[in-house]
Amino acid sequence: MISEALDKNRQQSQVWAIVATIVIFCYTLSDSTRRAQALSHIRHSKPAIKIGIVMQRPSLKCLTALWLLLCVAANRATAEQGAIPPALKEYKGREIAQTMHYLGAGWLTRESRDREEDCTTMLKALDVMPGDVVCDMGCGNGFYTIKLAKLVGEKGNVIAVDIQREMLELLKDAAKQEKVGNIETILGTVVDPKLPKESIDLVLLVDVYHEFSHPEQMLAAIRKSLKPTGRIALVEFRAEDPDVPIKPLHKMSKEQIMKEFPPNGFKLVEEFDELPWQHLMFFQRDDAVGPPSRGGPE
Ligand SMILES: C[S@@+](CC[C@H](N)C(=O)[O-])C[C@H]1O[C@@H](n2cnc3c(N)ncnc32)[C@H](O)[C@@H]1O
């Protein structure tokens, strides 16, 4: 899995398993040897047979220790899994797509992208102001991050979040080349984009939401990061349109989007239907409804 947190959990579980195995092995060996020595007075038996007999009949103490250690290891593994729940395969009837690998990042900055997706019109429709704080969530190699950084200007700031360190490195290279300094990068996890609270004017999600393996936790975290007037701009390839040449797994219908956002504490405030391939829908916190009862890091 991509996230650092998952790797850490896995490593910790492995260490616990190894420690438990070593302790059990040492305990069994010392106990068995002691009992073999105690039995060595038995006449007419070869020592190897005595040890064999003892090893086949471990003491009650030894079995209890084994059982206790296994319980500790199992509890520990369960607690660690609790930190990041298993990735969802589907959400509200929609199959969740795999994360786009950083080796495919070239597709995001392809020469034909502006013509195909009309990125210029999309950026205008975002209505970003100089001085705004914008988050490019799932920024990839920074195709939109760089453009947003120029729009918000020196007084503004762009927070670029991705779960793949390599994507962020590609973005940093591009920012250096373009000489833009108002970009902060964050290596998020699949449940936590690690954003500051109530500080963001606009969270842009281009072609990423359908990849969230933990949509409820991510939406809860984004919700907490928005200023009271802050907006989400959701951009997804149109599932309703068979002429959009993208695999169905990477598309979303408006109907599906509305099944997922309002129950997570968002209201639809605006729609922009002029893009050639994508939906552009704006959401704000629905404070009348409040956040859903679970999700998001505190
Ligand atoms: C298809 S790319 C889109 C990149 C960029 N938005 C663009 O349009 O050029 C999706 C990106 O979202 C990232 N991603 C997937 N799940 C994420 C999550 N939970 N938090 C942050 N980024 C995520 C992936 O690593 C990938 O870089």
C-alpha cells in the first residue's frame, strides 16, 4: 500500500510477531531442558528419548505463556488495523478506482490536456482570488498546483496534498522550474490529508475523489479544513456521457455524487456544465445538517 502509515503498522506487527516467536521458543526450550534433566535419573532410557517425550508434553505454564503472548500479539494487530481501517472496494454502490501510479504521471501533463479538458475554462470557473488559500487535493505532479499558485499570487498560498511522495517530488521540480514559491506540499495518508483547521478557501479535487479508498474519512477531514465560507470544487469525468473516452471506473455521475456528498455534511451550491468531458460541482459545509457522526481525524 502507498501510505506511510500502513507501512509503519505492518512493520510494527512484524516486530511483534518476531518477538513473540523468540520468547515462546526460548521458554519452551529452557522448560523442556529442565524437565529432561529432572527425568535423567530414569534408568534404561536414552537421553534423546527422554527429551523427545518431554518436548511432546509441554508444561501447563508453557502453554499459558504461549496463549498469553498470542493474545497480546492479536490485540496489538487489531489496534493497529484500527488506525487505518481496510480500504473500501465500493462506496454507496460505486466501485472505487485504484490510485493512479506516479509512473503514469506524464499523462497528467500531456500536451493535449488543455484542448481535451478545457483546463483554462475550468480554472476561470473556480473564481480564485489573489490572496486565497487553495488546496490542490490529490495534486499528482502539480499540473493544476502551479497554475493555482500563479492565480493566488504572492499573498496567497497553495497547499498541495498527495499520498505518493514521488508525485510531490515531481511537483517540487516543476515549481522550481516555474519559479513559484507559494506552494506547501503535504504527504497525506489515505484517511488524513493533514490540513490545518478552518483555514482553506477552496479545496480542488480534480479526477481524484473517485480514487479515495476511505471517502468518509477524507470528506470529514476536508470539511474540518474549510473556512465557514470555504468551497469544494469537485471535477470528475462524466459517467452519463459515453463519448467521454475514459474508463467507466474513473467516471462519476451527478446522481452518484449526490448520493455521496450531502450525507457527509456538504450542500451543493453551484454547478458548471460547460466543460467538454467533466462535471464541475461546488459544495460547501452544510452546517444546518452538521458533520456525519463518524470519520475524520480530530
Ligand atoms: C488521477 S491523479 C490526478 C492528479 C491531479 N489532480 C491532476 O488532475 O492532474 C489522482 C491523484 O490523487 C492521489 N490520491 C489518491 N487518493 C488520495 C488521497 N486519499 N489523498 C490524497 N491524494 C490522493 C493519487 O496519488 C494521484 O496522484
